[in-house]
Amino acid sequence: MTVMITGGAGFIGSHICVELIQAGRKVVIFDNFCNSHPEVINRIRRITGTAPDAVRGDVRDVQALISALSAHGCSSVIHLAGLKSVADSVSNPAEYYDCNVVGTLRLSQAMQQTGVRNIVFSSSATVYGEPDVLPLREDHKLAPFSPYGRTKMLAEELLGDMAHSQSPLNVAILRYFNPVGCHESGLIGEDPNGIPNNLMPHISRVAIGQLPVLNIYGNDYPTSDGTGIRDYVHVVDLAAGHIAALDCVDRQRVLKVNLGTGQGTSVLELVDAYTRASGKMIPITFAPRRLGDIASYYASAELAADVLGWHAKRGIAEMCRDAWNWQRKNPNGYLDQ
Ligand code: WQD
């Protein structure tokens, strides 16, 4: 039966598409392409030999969702469609609540009306907020401090309630840490609009010469080298985690699992690894801390191993190698057709 991937033309969604197709599953992408490029469909075809079906639509459009779920004979949904910039969510919270929360509600309603029961939801470690203890376990309190994080927490709560409704859904909630890297072919990758917010695409733009220097936000954190520590996870490993979740989503009503490596890496360590992987020097300058940044967070990966039988296989070196491979092959992202 077919799997619908909302936001499937995006960075993470395209990698999930490839993994599902290569696992013999039929997929249909449902995407409004507000932050992704139709060229991704062609790239997925070049990697897998199969061009996924694609429906241009918005997850707030219940009728469009019902039509797509029915027409493609979907049995499950992987829900990635949403807005994900912490900074943008502060300046425009209404758009984030509308897209991320209302969109999840409308999708749930469309699933209930078509009898599609299984949903794997793309959540984020940002729901934890400032860690009380590390590594972050799934039972850590939820205290998001940005509108983006709050929309993810509310969407999780909404899905939990739908799981116990009279028309119950089977829900797997995956809390991503920091997805980076790309498929080894370099045909699909992270292609943010404008100046990237996140670290890895910023490093890549400096390595390729599109940006002159990497600003490192804070070198006075209580960490090994004073720079921020994160749990970077290869996007292909992350995609595999979704397949594992899909395979067990109908075993219990609601599942909440971290997808991270369990290892923390500092900004300077990542820059160093990227230089080794690419052979490119990365000019840096230290800038003041970024508002809202946390010193250090990384996952407990125990539950993912126990419940999903999943663990990350790729390390920082592969993440940097693959991120550079994408950047050098696609200096202008998907505009390099
Ligand atoms: C990582 C580290 C920065 C850019 C965000 C979202 C989170 C999730 C992943 C969606 C921090 C430092 C960054 C730069 C820098 N997205 N940095 N210079 O903030 O951990 O998480 O992306 O779910 O919700 O909040 O990721 O890559 O922005 O930052 O020094 O130019 O790199 O201070 O320590 P973050 P990031």
C-alpha cells in the first residue's frame, strides 16, 4: 500500500522517499513546494529509477488531502510538511500555528475520513527546551521556548488525542536532533532559501566561496571548547528511522522517540571535520551568542534502539563528506539542473 509523504519534496522528505522506494514501497509526495523544488522529483528518479507520484497541495486543504489519500490508496502518512525556522516563528507566529498545528489537524481529519490510520510525525528536539539533564530522554519535560517549538509540541498533543478518539490513529512521533549531510550521490540535499540559518549549510556556503566567513555564535559556553554542542545525525540515517517507525507504528497507540546519535559535537569540531572532509579552509569569526541558543543538547538513543531497532550508522566524517559532495555538485542548489 502507498505511503503519503507530506513535505516529501523537502530536504528530509526527499531522502525518506529514496529509502522507501528502494525498500520496495510505493510513495506519493504531497507538497505545496513553498520551500522545495520540483527538480527533486527528477533527482529521486535518477537515484532510484522511479519517479514518485507527486500532488501539489497544502496540508490545510482537507478536500485535497482526502482526494490524494483515496486516489493513491494510501495506508500510512509520514507528515513532514511544516515551517521550521525558529527565528521566523518569532517574527511570524500566526503562520507557524496555522501551518504546523492547523495543518496537522486537517491532515488528521482527512485521515479519519478516509480510514488511513498510521501516521509518522516529524517533530523536533526543540520541544525539550533547556535540558535539565543530558542526554535528553523522551520523558524529559517539554518546555519549548520558541513559537516553532510550541507548534511542534501542540501538534504532538493533538495527535495523541486523535490516537484516543472514536476514530483512532496510530501515531509515531519522531523528535529529530540536528539532521545534516545528504545522499551519497550528491543528487539531493539541503537547499535552504536565502542565507541559511543552520550551521552545516552555512559552513558549506563558506567552503564553496559563496559566503566569506562563518560567524560562530558564542565561544563562551560551558563546553569543551566554548562553542555550542549539538547531536548531528545523518539525514540518510534519519530517513531509515522513519522506515523503522512505519514498520511498528500500528503496534501501540502513541510512540515518541528521539532520532539522534547520542553524541555531541561542538561547532569548532564540526568545522574541523568539514575542513578534513572537503580540503577547504573555513574562515571563522566569533560573534555574540545567538538569542535562544542552548549551550549543549544531545539525545539519549536508547529508546530508538529498543523500540525501533534503529541506531545511527554514519559519523561526523560521513556527514561532512556528503554535505560537501552535495554543495560542490550543486553550487546553486536545485537551480543547477
Ligand atoms: C547549531 C549550532 C549555533 C549557524 C535548529 C532548530 C531546531 C532544528 C535544527 C528543526 C548552534 C551554531 C549556527 C551559524 C553558528 N530544526 N551556529 N553559526 O539551532 O541547534 O537547531 O536546527 O527542527 O529546531 O532550532 O541548529 O544549525 O542553527 O545551530 O555558530 O552560522 O551552530 O549557535 O550552537 P540548532 P543550528
